[in-house]
Amino acid sequence: MRKIAIFDMDGTLADTDAANSAAYSVALARVGVRNMFGLVGRVTADVVRAAMGDGTSVVLDDIVKMKVEAYCGELWRACLGPASEAFRCVLVSRSMFDKVVLLSDGSERRVMETLNHFGWKNLFDEIV
């Protein structure tokens, strides 16, 4: 029987919400929208779309692109997630596992930036 350790990244292995929200704030500041996220937690493209309403001339896709560019500079705000200790244990007993897999629905760029930030880039056998 094969043993595979599977980890999810965002919110589990790494808590990137603060970095993501800050990157959105940077992007929105570039188009003149400031202090938008003082009262909300997790910021997503849907939250930005709803907050901006229909009266804006700024295209959400442009804001998302600017957010992607700002994300790496805000990664200092990210911290280890609740599964990071389990991940450390898997790495210590790596010989017990046939494969260590990372699951994420984030873009490849964002995933790789986050992995690089935490020094995890080469620790997974597969990234899905």
C-alpha cells in the first residue's frame, strides 16, 4: 500500500489572507480606491467587485492583475497555517511516504511565490 501525504496550501499550510488582502489594497490604491478593507476579513475578487459597484470605470481584471504583481511584496504578512506542524512532521519522517503532494486552486505564479517565501519550493513531489 502506498502512503501519500496531501496538503492544501491557502489557509491550511500557509495563511496568506493578510498578504492577499494587502496586495488588493495596493492594487486598488493605484486606481484611487483607499481604505476599502478595514471592516472585512478575507478579500477576494468577488468582494472587490461588490464593493466597487457598477459605477466604476476600472475593470476588475486590471485590478486583479495589479494585485498579482503586488502579492510577492506583501508575502511578509503571511504566516504558517494550522497544518504547518503536520507538514514538518511529514518532512522529518519523509521515508515513510511515497509521495508528498500539494493541492491549491491558486495560480501557478502565486503558489510558487508562496512556496519560495516559506522555503518549501522543492519539498513536494507533485503540485496540483
